[in-house]
Amino acid sequence: MIRKTVKITDPMGLHLRPAGKLCEEAVRFQSRITLEYSREGALCTANAKSVLGILAACIGRGETIAVCCDGPDEEEAAREILKLFDEMEQSC
């Protein structure tokens, strides 16, 4: 399992457009891809292959999340997902 942290810099957080791009990228892989985030001291997860799951997490600007990839193509999945977050950060 690969686990990498990412800080959300988009002023609107993980809203519909970046959530859609993230989901579109995540479904390309066989690995299980989840986002871990904290709410009121509890560790929560969202399925990165579900736009609704990502949106329901209500991840806002400034939050640090963990991208977790687990499966046969986890290295490639982690690399591509983190690359996507870097591209989203640069476009803000």
C-alpha cells in the first residue's frame, strides 16, 4: 500500500471539477484508491472512484489529505493521482 499526503490549495477545495478529474483518473486503475481526511478528530475515508464520495467528504482549502493506493498497479496509480494533484495546484 502506498500512502502520500497532499495539501488542498484550490480556494474552493475539492469541488465538482477537480473531483470529476480525480475520479476519471482513479477509475483507470485496478487498485483501490481512497482519500483519508480528518473530521472532528475522526479519520474518515472517501472512495476516489466516486465523484459523490469525494464531494460528500467536503474537503476544503488548506486541508491535508492522504491518498492511499492499494493493489496490483498501486505505484502507477499513486504516481498519476499525485501528478494530477500537482497539476491542480499549479492551476490555482
